[in-house]
Amino acid sequence: MKKLENRVALITGAGRGIGRAIALAYAREGAKLSLAARTQSELEQTARDAQSLGASTCIQTADVTAQAQVDVLVRHTVEQFGTIDILVNNAGIAGPIGPLHQNDVNAWIQAIQVNLIGTYLCCRSVLPVMLEQNRGKIINLSGAGATSAWPDLSAYGVSKVAVVRLTETLALELEGTNIQVNALGPGSIHTQMWDELRDGAKAAGATQIYELGQQVTSGGGASMADAASLAVWLASDDAGGLNGRLMSSSRDGWSDLAARIPEIMASDVFTLRRVELSSGT
């Protein structure tokens, strides 16, 4: 049996890149798809490709930073499919490149609005549906900036680490329900965002970002297929009671962790926690 048979998944940023890859992976696993992004033509292409894999789809252009548009998106999904079982908050942008004090203020704030506020608004709008049915999976896309600080990409890093803390907090609030919330770190995958990051970093003299961009866009990036596979696993029953965790598709060996979920949930593994300085005694 397919892992997501007849489950309804709402995926933001589904027109291209990682969101598109997740949508097609979900289609292969039997999910019904509600696809959202800002560009109609890209959504239509993803929908056609998902339909060719046997998936039922609906599409809606939406700006995830606009509460009214998010609410319409959720309402449209429920009207089409009757419910929402899975929410994938994938919509995101890189934000400005360069030293913080030189960043365009509006561009910096926009990155927070898309990456963090957009995730919050989608969770807020979908949760009543999931709470009513006492079932749901929320997957929030984080990023490399969540676990290590990168110079010259402050808005992106700040927003992505905040997404992880939002994930952990929401998971705690939903204890006692059958709704799990986890974050997915896809690694540095060659998408259009990384083409733009590489070129922008070169222009801004952001050496570390430029060198990583060169590596990623020349074939040395993380695997898109691995990120999509982790998104399937997190949305499936295989992930069981895993809740409030950040999982990396490129580093965490997640595919054989199902039996260890109780152990993981009893520890600080895959969470944001402070490491205390050892006294040496």
C-alpha cells in the first residue's frame, strides 16, 4: 500500500524546486494535492505532472504573507477535498545578501515575513481543520542557517532558526492530540534560489556564500530526492510519534529511525538546545 494513500496534502511553494519535488513524491505515494505558489504557470505544470502520476490536484495562487489569501487557500482545499491531513510549509526566499548593516531594510523584513510569518499563518489557518479531526502532520522547511551561522545571510538564517523554534513550540502545544509538527532541513540543494544566491554573493563580495554556491550549482549540493523522501516519511505513519524535531535529509539517517522514536522523544536529539560548558571535573 502507498504510504500516503488518499491523504490530502497542502504544499506551499509547490511550483518549483523542493516544493515541486515533494508534491511529485507525494503523488507517487497516493496523496491528493492542494498546490500553492505565487506563479500560476508553474503551479499548472506541477499539477499536470502530479496528475500523470495518478494524483488528484487543485491549485491556488497565494501569497503566504497575506492572512486573507492563506485563509482562502485553506478553505479552497477543504472545499475540494473535504479535509487537510498534511501541511508542508515550503514557501521561502533567501533574502538580502551582505553585511546586516548594509542590507535593504525592506528586503530583510520581507524574508522574515515569507519564511517565518508565512509558516505561522499557514499553521494557524490549517490547525482548526486538523484539530477537528484529531489528526494531522505539519512539516516546516528549515534550512542550513538554522544550525550554523552564516555571514552575509542574516535574514535567511534568523528566519529559518525561528521556524525550528516555532515547530518545537507548536509541537508542545499540541501534545495530547494526534497532530505532529516537525521541521525538515533539506540541505543546500541546487535550485533557482541557489543560482540567485551564488550570483548575488559574488556581486556583494560574500565569499563564503559564493564559494558554497559554486559548489552547490556545480553538482556538489544535497539531494533533492532525499529531501522529498524525508518529507514522505515525516508525513507517513512510519514517523509515528516523532514530534517537534528538526530532521536533516542529508545527515540524519532518518530512514531507519522508526523503531527508535520513543528513545528520540525522551532525549534532546534533533532539537535546538544549549550545550553547557563542561567543568572538566
